[in-house]
Amino acid sequence: MKLIPLRILLLLITTTFITARSTAQTNGLNESLKEWFIKYLSGEETKKFSPNIKIKTTDIKSTQAIVWDAWKSANAALDEEKLAPVRSISLGDSSEWHIPADLETDAVMKYYWGSKGDKPENGYPLFLYLHGSGDPDREWSNGLYFARTFADSASVYFVPKIPRTGDYYRWWQKGKQFAWEKLLRQTLANDEIDPDRIYFFGISEGGYGSQRLASFYADYLAGAGPMAGGEPLANAPAENCRNIAFSLRTGDKDYGFYRDKLTGYTKAAFDSLKNLHPAGYVHNIELIPDRGHHIDYRPTTPWLSAFKRNPYPANVSWEDFEMDGIHRSGFYNIQVIKRPDEKLRTRYEMNIYNNNVNITVDNVHYNTIENDSRWGIALKFERNYTPATSGIFRIYLNSALVDLNRPVTVTVNGKKFFSGKLKCTLDNMVESCAEYHDPRRIYPASVTINLDKN
């Protein structure tokens, strides 16, 4: 059957379609959305989704289901290397993903992938484990052992082997970012995985990596647990971990690359943030007495397992920083359309209460106040902030954040940018699904803020 072009099909749909659609109409919309999503995933579609069809608040849930079903179908149809069906981790199933050559040359990421225990009703928790910088084959094998033996059942593990060593032995570089975003996209589109129970953790080099990734991808995570690590906080701003559980365990005699000192600085930062925001920044950061680089790794994942993600926090702190030259285009319900300053980081602070959305947007200025002469590491920093006077961003909203049946006010840097009833539309749902790839973040409403016109 020949598909009706998406624009024509959607122009034929009235708002009454959403409340009284036939099976044929629903299937037609699903197939047309799938076609748009496939083009988006293939890089062929970069324009905004259109036309703009209004959705009644009573029909949001059913329309979200149509959008998500189309997204899952598009992912299934996409020509790419797929995760295999989940089988027991005891079988030692392994496979591999090829990293695009423009991101990292001659890079193949092998990985173990498997489950333990019976699948919970909401799906398995997912653990991404990042290994250390020893012999890659031995480190990868250790990861499989941890996946099988750590007391975090029921769960699914993704245990990658670093594609290359030497200068490319970093878990946060752009080639690996490709793998993590593919992992998140494919697993979130898989009913086997609980989207609110995803955890990143690692040891040593994997500790550095998981601390950076925790700050970069916090909006997808329930928790993160670096071990025997310690990153300079400029590489992993603690502020971004406001709404996840964060564990960091390092020996107090782990002096290599200042792991002990940097873990202490991280603890001080989280303690300070917890004092400022008692409802956030759940953390368990410990310098283990009389231990060097080798510690007991077993406590981390059972501790993390107790926490679930809140996909709709009313209070969000985000320092938009780059990893290997790449910035996130969105974080929780914030989507950046144009960064305020290409040379500086941006801080977004969002607080929602009683249908008032208050946001501050600042440029971030760093000054290094402690340097290491031995390994060339910038250890400690101070920051100051200046209000952003340019940039464009979008705030997505849903009924978990505001009452969609009442007027909403959005204030940015002290200025009122929007006040009134929000319009719920199909394009908001489709575009937020394409942005976040997340079944929890298919938002019906949004407000776009243009600071350039302020």
C-alpha cells in the first residue's frame, strides 16, 4: 500500500481525529510518523516536524502511545547494528559495534550483554560497566565476572571492551559517546529495560569515565558509581547530578593522579550542594581508610539499585559543558537551539512551582586556582557567572511539571517571557521524542525562549 505523504495526511487530520480515530487512521498516522522518524535517524530529516496539530489534554496519553510506537518501529527498521535479544549473562554472549570512522578510526567496540534474575514487571535495570586501563582482555574479562557476581540481580549488563588503547583509551571521547547514545536509544526502545533504572559505573579509568558520563548524561540515569577514580570537577560538574544518586569510593592512599585529593574535592562539592538543596544531591562519597588503588568493588551496585530516576524534576541544574568537543543539545526538559556563547559554558537553573517556571541562564567563567606540576592536571577551580544576553532554548512541559489546564508563567533572568494557557500539540510530542529518545519524555507542550530578542 502506498503511504500518504506525511504533510498531506496530517493536514487531513482534525482535532476530532485524536478523540475519535479509526483503526485505519491510527495505523496511517503511525506509519507516517515512522517514516519521518526513520528519515530523522538517518540524518535525512533536519527540519521541524509539521504541521502543528492541537491535542486535547484528555488525549495526551493515547497520542503519546502512538508517537512512541512509531518511534520504536522506526528504530527496529533502521539499518544499524542491533543489540541481540537479552539472554543470561552466564552464557557470556558477546558481540561488537563498529564506531564510525569519522569519530574514531579502526575502532570496534566488543561487548558482553546479558541478564541475571527474572525480569521485573517494569523491565530490567541496566548497568553499563566501564573497565580500567590494564590489559584490555583481562579488564574486559573482569567486567564479565563482576556482571555475574555483583549483588544487583535482577539486572542487565552492558560490558564493553575499549576499542583502542594509547591516546584513544578514554571512555568519554566522541567515538564512545556514539556508543553510549546508541545504547540508550536502543535500550529505551526495548520493553526489556526499565527506563527509570539505568546506572553507569566503572573502576579506575572507568571511574574517570563514569564520573564524566554521569554529569553529561544525568537526565537518563537513576545513578552512577565511579570507583578508584576522581575527576577534576571542570570535567564533571557536580551540579548536573542534582537528581541522581551518586557514589564515589576511592582509597585514601590512592595517590596516583591525585585520585584521593580529587575524590575529596568531589565530596566537598556534593556536601555543599546538598546543604543548599536538601532534596537533591543524594550521594555516598567515601575515602576508604588505609586502602590504595584496590578497594572492595562490591558495595556500589547494590547501593545504586535502590534508586529510581525522576524523569520530571521540578528543579534542574545544568552546566552545559563539552566532552571531546561535543555539547548535549538537551538535558531533562531543556533543549538548546542556539547556545548563548560558543566559547563559554552555560548554566541553566530551572525551578518550577505552582505553574511558575523560573529560569536563570548564565555564562560560566572558569579560573584555575590549583595546578599539578607532576602530571599536568588542573585540580581546582573557581567560577563566576554573568547573565546570558543571547541564545535560544526551549522548555518542554507536561502534567507532571505544571497543570496544563491552568495558565503558566515562564520567567527567564527576571523577565516574563510567557504567560497564558499552553497549547498541547503533536509536533511537541514528535520533536521531544526525537530529541530525547525516551518514553518518559514525550512532551505535549513547550515554550521557546529567544534571548536574542530580549
